[in-house]
Amino acid sequence: MTTQERSFAEAVRSAVEQGRAELTYLDDISDELVVAFTEGQGPDLPARLHDFTRSFPVELRGHLDRERASLGTFNIAFFGRTGVGKSTLLSVFGQLDGEYVSPGDNDFTTEVRHVEWRDCRLFDTPGINGWGASESRDILEARARAAVEVADIVLLCFDSQSQQAMEFQKIAAWVRDRGKPVVAVLNSRNRNWRHPAVVPESGRGHLSETVRQHADNIRTQLGQIGLFDVPVVAIQSQRALHARAATPFRGPSPSAVQHERERFGRDYLDRWSNFPTLERLIIASIAEGGADLRLTALREDIRSRCRSAAGELEELAAEFEREAQALERRVESMFAVLGYPEDAERAEWLHDTTLSEDLVELSEQARGAPYTSPPKGSLDRHVRHLATSYLAGCHRQAKINVDDAIQRAFAARKTFGEPEFRAAAYDEEAMTAAAQAVWVDRQVFLRRELEIAVDHESAVSRPAAVHAVTIAGDEGGTLLGDATQGTGIALGLGALALPFIWNPAGWVLAATLAGIGIVNQAGQYFGKRASQQGEEQTRKAMAGAIADGHRAVDRTFAAAEDTLVQDSRRAAWTALGPAVGEALSAAIGFRMARARITPLLDSLRTYADAVRPAPAVTDVLRRAQQRMGRTPAEVNRVLLGEDWLDSGVNHQPVRMSEAARKTYASRQEADRMRLARAVTAAWRSPTPAQISSWRQDLEDAARRDSALTDVMGAFWRVSGARPVLAVLGDYNSGKSSLVHRIMVDGGRRPDTAFDTRALPATTAASRYRFPGFDLMDTPGLQSGHDEHDAAALEAVTEAALVLVVVNVNLLVGNTSMLEDLWRGTELSAAKDGRIVFLINRCDELGIDPLTAPDQFLNLQSQKRDALRTALAARGADVPLDRIHCLCGDPFGLVGGVATAQPADFDEHRLWDGVAALTNALFGLSDEQLADAASSAALEAAVTALKRHRHALHQVLNDGEKTLSSLQPLITGLRDAIRDAVIVEGSLREDARRMVDRHAVPAKSAVADLDRENAQKLKDIVESWWKTPQFEADLERYRDDAARRLGEWHGEHLTTLGRELRAAEWEATPELAAEFQAQGTAWYEEVTARLGTLAEAVTPFAQILGKRDTYYAVLKQFNYKFKPWGAVKGSARVARAGLVLGAIASVADIAGMATDAQKAGQHREQQESAFKKIDETAAGMVDLIMRDELWGGHVAYLEQRSADLEALLDEHVARESSIADGMDSAKVRVEAADDLVVAAEAMGGTDHSG
């Protein structure tokens, strides 16, 4: 054993021993992590977190177990795209018999295989980015990934056909992120590279330059994903296989292997494959630091798993935070509507029986902040507005009715009992209708605010207080004749039921009535004094009836409004309480889950920190490379096998046998005829007559839709131009080399050299003129440059024929662009009938075309069949006539030089397949080219139609989006306008009530005046509102109105502003400032505006109020009652009325007659005063609502409503305009659809996209 061999063996043993020790340590520290994750498990966790906490420890243990099973050797895994030569590489390392080598089939390797090599284990893996010939791509790639996870070194395998972006994405995800040490292996598929016996020195530099370009591209792409200083070794794996394979050889073409060995010798084949360089680099890397490589692989893999797990947990934490916040916002929005829940509501609806905890409190603790909604939500406020507004008419009418009943009772000197009061005062049907309207609008409000259905919601039935009084119209007065009559006003307590039905279930609002007792007083009216006493009693009775009757009505409607609000809240919590509870529970769950993630993250970080730092593997690989050269340039020259440039080995040309010539000549003619049929068949359907008829339909449609004029223009432009034959394919598939070859063989000399580098060289489409047609070269696909893909696909939309170039690996990577090409898309016509597939670089099939022509042609046939199968798997039925094998630049010997001549290709012309293609193209007749132009014009028009249709669909989609955005805005505007009306009604009713609180006592005072107090009556009518109390009440009203208008603003205008997303609407920010009182002598302004209303009122006699009368009478009997006590004791006074009446004086009949006449005039003055007070009160309410000095609430709302209505009209008009435009677009789309479908039907081609 040599020193190098002993060093290598020792390095492997050291790596194995240190790996086992490291794994024991990782096992120990993993135990703590597993415990932490086990403790973090629980059935109450969200599913994703629950699954993660269970699966991660299992996966970690599984990985460590797999590592343990593989620790006995040093492990090297091959990773790369399907068809790059991984199985060939494994067979070379293991000196196998070629059984694992693919005969040219894609996805040939479906299982992970391994071989032993120098105390190491090498793993061959299924290729990535294949098309899943026998098993799905996902399954094959999962197996490859599992092998990479236990590797100490990963050989990243590429070939010279192109390195695709998808390859590097998976390298980043599976290799880089696991911290695996890597070496890149570039398998040159060019049989002539590093073959000095076949290639003269003058042709070697170009071939090595191509390999260098591939290597540079690989290093650049690896650097972009964070893998730097990766050594790239170039090899020719097939030549290495021919040198080292065991015999008998069971791989593809055993005769070729035998021929190569006999002709060149195994040592020549081995040396010039450059495989020994790869061996030396791996051996040197392990010898320089095998243990470091293994420790790095072990440690970085674990650390990578921790990073990945932490990242997933952090994503979960962020997701749970978002979910919790969304739920909490939902809860806050429901609280804003329903009101912050009271204790009883929380106990009933928001209590977790399992935890015996209050959900609101739990949620506030979990989120670290309280919910800030007020106790009274917007629903309470809105229902209050609704109730006040909708019941206002009933309320006002009830007061009018009470006044009328009082007048009628006293005019007729008749007692109205509580039933009569109820019948006279309350319109129960109207009140029920108003309550129903409140409930209906309440449901609309809930649907609007919370976007929930409440149609089947029912309220809780319960009684509400309804108040009535007995009007003793026969109390007091003067009597003609000598009869005596006792009068009294009874005060009693009774019960009335008032039905309020506003939902399907219905409910009855019943109440216990608080009546106003009137003293039952009998008196005899004889003489002047008796008459005066009777008049005094009447005045007192009427004054009391006015005050008490109005008070009873106010209390009734206040109770009704309170009941509506309370029952609304109760019904809302009944309907929504479960949803609020569920949202709170879910939010708490997400908060708790989020809290449980924190210790898991801490455990992961602790575990990752406990993993010891990994050695710097780049230093190990750098030292290994230094063993192979003294300078970086020398190392790169060795790794890329450039020593063959001046090897001294002489060129040994090989002559093709005559039999081979005949075989190729026969095949060439058959291919020419086949391709000629395929090309001309591409334009056979639809026929020119069908295309002409379709064009006429298009012209007719263009007369109805001027936008189709551009489509007609596209048709005529392409129809009148030279047909374009476009070349399309992946970058570095040989497109430009093929175009260059066609030009040279067609006698055309390019102006400049073709750029045929191994990098993405073609960045824009280029046209080359031939007799009768143009040939177009396009940017390469799958280069990682999206703009190249887009430019290439756009360039071929007007092509009459598309020549799709693929390499011998056929369809790899992302094939969606090719699928779009033959199927068509929403924006382009299908090309399926006008595509010819060219399998280029058939010199890389692995068979020498000069020495094994039959095998070479057979393998071409297999490739054609395989491509047809692969296309069929993607839904494309492509006849074999449209699939051709060729080699545009055999062995890359000519390149893209501008001085190339046809003779430069003569050595390989017979077998390279290009002549069949050029003969088919150059042999096209004028008629066939005209058909080509016509077919291209049809497809160009269909493409333009599809884009026109797409634009119309975009109009429809934009219209739908705009209408969707307009709808909530329009709805919001309507809601705001409707709510403004409700708020106005509510404010007006509150203003009326506020004024009534002063007007009713004034009327009562008027009723209490006798006919001798005319001046006092005048003073009352003129100045009943000129009191500090009235001013204070008005100030409070204005403040409350400002607050409520601010609420309306906040609930509507702010939201509308967000909906508009522009400064189309600006409301005054400080609403309260608009309602500040201006000036102090407010009542003087009212007097000036209203005038003196009582100027014509004659003097009134004083009539004592009944409460004072009762109090005075009781005081005579030493009863010491407070005024409120006097009212409560009225029933007892009534029982004593007869006794008190018996001691009254006797009145003079003649005086009574005179007094009666005066009393009649006095009553007219009182009635006039009542009317004036009512008129003053009504005018005052209107001033309060409209005049800015007094508040101007209606003026404000009317102005804002007018603004909103203008905005609503504007957006409704816009909505109508958009709808009209959409209707027009739909008609135009249908016309375009008809034309596209007609084009499809003509040729059996699906243009629908």
C-alpha cells in the first residue's frame, strides 16, 4: 500500500470514528429537544402545530437513525438532472458492467443504488426535473433527496446540454440548505472533446472553450445560490465507462465498447476521459479532511433542520398572531355594535364552562390589552334613534290627543277614566307599526354592520310600562239651578296592555299603570264665595290634568323606547352571543398556541447552539485542489482537462465505410420525403377557401366593432409578408448553430458571427432572408431570464412554422412554455399543427455514427418514439413525421464563425440529418409558401382576436371589480342618507321633548290662572322659555346632539372616506364646534324672531293647581306631606272629599250667573293661550333644528345628506355606465368567441386557449 493509499484509508477510518462519536453526542442533546417537543404537544393545539410537534421529533430521530446506519463508510451521493450521466459515473467508479447505464431513456434510474469504492459508498440517485416516464417526478426526486441527506460529499452532476434554473433551485433547497460539501462534475456529451486521436490540434481549442463556458456558468449559478469556490471537474463519462467497465459488458452497445478499446486502448480512453482527475480530487479531499467533511455534513444537516423547523414555527407563530388579531378585531367589531358585554351577558354567553373562566377576561389577558368598546354599542344607539324617530309621530299625536281630551272633559264637565284616557291618547295600531318598523330597520343595521343574517331573530317578550290618568272634567265649576253636585278626580293604579309586535314571533308589551289620583270633592255652590271655590277647583284640576296627562304620555313612550333598546340588545346577544363566544375561544386558542411556540423556539435555538461549529470545508477542498496544481489557473486547467490541447497525440481520421454511406443516403432521402410531407401538411388545413371565408366573417364583424380593424390589419399584414419559419428551444440546445448551418448550406453568408456560446447568448429574435421565406432565431428558453422566454414566445406567434429544437434528453425542466405553444393560450393561437420537433446534437447519443451506423439510426428512432410518448403524456398527439433527429454542428467543430463554408460540414453531412431538413425547406413551392402565409395570417388574426377578447374580458373583470367596490360605497351612501333621516327624526323628537318639558308647565300655569290675572297670562305666553333652566336644557341638548351627529359621522362618513380612497369627500373634523351656542341672550333672539305671541290675550283669572290645593287642604288637618307625598296620598284625599265638601260655603246664584259669563270668556282666552304656547313650542323646535345659532342640526344633516346624495347620484350613474360598457363588452366577446371557434372548427385545431 502506497503512502497516499494509507493516508486515504486513515482519513476514511478517522471520518468514520469521529462521525460515530459525533452522532452519539447529537443523540444525547436531541433527547432534551424531543422532551421539550413532547411537553409542547396537546390535543387543544391547532392542527398544524399539533402535527408539527409530533412529526418533528420523529423525523429528527429517523434522520439520526439513517445516519447511524450509514456511518460505517464515507458516503458520496450523485445529484443532478435526469440524463446527465449519473448512472454512468457510478458504473465507472464501481467498474460495473454497464447494466445501470441508460440506453437513452429518460428517468431510467428510479431507485437509489450504491457501490463500494475505496472504503467509501457511492450513491446513484434518480434524476431531477424529468418528465416521469415510469413514476412521477415527485416520487423520484424524494428518493434522490433522501440519499443526499446522509451524504458526506455531494457530487453535483451537470452535462453540456444546458444548466437550467430549476436545477439550481433544487440544489439550493436540498444541498446548500443542508450544509453539504459539494463538488461539481461537468459531463461533456461531445464525443470529440478530449479526444486527441480524433480531433486535430486546430479544432481542440474551440471544444475546450465551450466546456470552459459551461463551467463558468455552473460556478456563476452556484455562487448566486450561495455556494462559492466549488471545484468543477469536466469529464467524458462515456469514454471513462468504455475504459473501466467490467466484461462482459451489459450496457448499451457492447460492440461499440469493444471497438473503442480495440482502436484506442483502455489506458487512452481512461486518461482522456479526465475521470482520473475527478478521482484524485475526491481522494485528496478525503485525505485532507475526511473527518471535517463528515462532521460538517452531520452538524450542518442538524443545524439546517433546526433552522427549517424554527422557520416553520415562526411562520406558524405569525399565522396564529394574524388569526388571533383577525378574530379579536371581529370581536371588537361585534362589541362596538352590541356594546361591551355586561356581567349578566358575559355570564350567559361568554363563560367557558370547561375552564370556568370569563372568555372576555381570558382574551384580554392573552392579548395583553382590554377591549375598548363602550358599554352601549352602536346597535343600542341606532335602535334608540329608530325608536325615537319612528315613535315620534305617535308621541306627538298622543300629546295632542291628551290636550283635546282634557278640553273635551272639562267642557262637558265629565270624568274620563283610565280606559277613556288610553283610548283617546294612544293609537295602538300606529305604535305597533312603528315598533315593527324599528325592528325591521334594526335587522338591516345588523346585517350591514356585522354582515350576518338576522331574519329569523326573535326578541324576548316582556312587559313595558304604559301610563294613563283619569281626567276629572267635572271637578269644580259653577252650577245653574239649585242642585248640588260633587266632583272629583280619582287617582288610581291600574294596568293596561299595549301590543307591540315587530317580529314573526310577536310580543306583547304590558305594564302596570301609575294613575294620577284626583281628590273626589263634593261642593255646593251658593253665593260668590262658593262660585270662586268651584272655579278654583276647576283651574287646579285642569292644570293638574295637563301636567299629569303629558307626563303619563312621556313616561309611556320613554318606557317603550327603553324596552325596544333593551329587548334589541337581549335579542342581539341571544343571536350573536354564541358567535362572539366562539370567536373569543378561537382567539384565545391561537394566543395560547402562539405562547406555546416560544419555548419550542427557545428549545430549538438551544439545541442548534449545542451543535458544535462545523469545520470550514472550503479550506479542505482548497487544500485538495492545491495538490493538483500550484496556481489556481493550473488547477482549473487540470480540472477542465485542457492538457489535451497540446498532448502530442496525432489525429487519426476515420473513413466511413461504403455500406454506411448507402445506409445514411437511404435514410436521408426517406427523412427528406417525410419532412417535406410534414411541412406541407402543416398548411393543408384549413384550406385557402376556408380561410378566405373566415376572413370575410371577420370583416363583417369589424364593421360592427371597429376594434376588430386591428385584427384585420394583423391578418392582411402577415398574409402579405414573407412567411416566417421560427426556430425555438431551450438555451444552449443548438438553435443558433442550426440556423447558422441552414444559412451556410443555403448559400447565405451572415453579416457577423453567430454567438454559439454555452451561455444564454441570443437575447432577441433575429430574421434571416431566404428565397420565399424568412428564418427566425429566437432567445433560448429556461435560461433563468424571464424576458428571454417572453420575447421568444412572442416572436413565434406570427410564424407559419415553428421548428422546436430539443436536446437528446428530450423534455426536461419546465415544459409549460412548449405546452402553451401547441395548445394555445388565452393570448395566443395554438401552433400544434404547425410544429416540427428537431432532436438536435444527435452526435451526443453515445454511439459513433461513423463506425456503428445501424445502432446510431436505431437510437435515433428510439429517441423519436420517446419524444412522441413524452409529448402524448402532456396531451400533444404529434405524428412521427414531425419529429426529426439531426446535428446542426457535429461535435461543435465549426461553431458560429461568419466565414464557414458548406464544405466545412461535408465530413458529417451524410449522417447529421440537416440535409433532409434544408431540402424540405428549400424545396417549398410558391403555392406552398402562399398557403404558409395564409395559415400564418389566420393564426396571427386569431392571436389578435384572443388579445382583443382578453382586453374585453379585462374590461369585464375590471368592471366587476369596480362594481364590487362601488356596491358597498353605494350601499354605504344610502345607509348614511337613511340614517341621517333617522338621526334627524330622533334629534327633532328630543328637541320637542326638551321644549315640552317647559311648554307643558306653562300651559298648566295658564290653566291655573283666574280671570283676574290677565297680565300674568300674557307674561307666561311671552316668556315661558326665558328661564335659566331652559337655557341649561338647550345647552345639554346641543351637546348631546353634537355627540350623536359625531357618532353618525364616525359610523358613516369616515367609512365612506375609506371606500372612496381619495379626497372626494371631506367632512368637518370638529363637528361639535358647529353646535356651540353663539351669544348669551338667546331668548331675545327667539322673541325677535317669533314676535310677542300673547299681545292679544286678555287677562285670565287665577286657577290654583291641584297639587297645591291638595297640599293646602291636608295642611288644615295637620298632615305634613312633601309635595310628592301629597300626590302619593291623593287616593286618601279622595275618600275624604265628601266630608271636606260638606263644610263648603253657599254661593249666590245671581253672582254665579255673572261669573259664568266671565268664565266663558276666560276659557276662550285660555284656549288661545294654549294654542299660542303650542305654536311657540313648534316654532322653537324648528329653530333649534335649523338655525345655526340654536344648533342647526337639520341644516347640518340636510347639507351633508345633499352632499351624499350628489355623491350617490354620481356613483349610481358611474355604476350604470360601467354596466352598459360591460353589456357592450359581452356582446363583443361573443362575436370574438364565434370567430375563434370558427377558426378552430376549420382545421381541427383548438384555438380556444
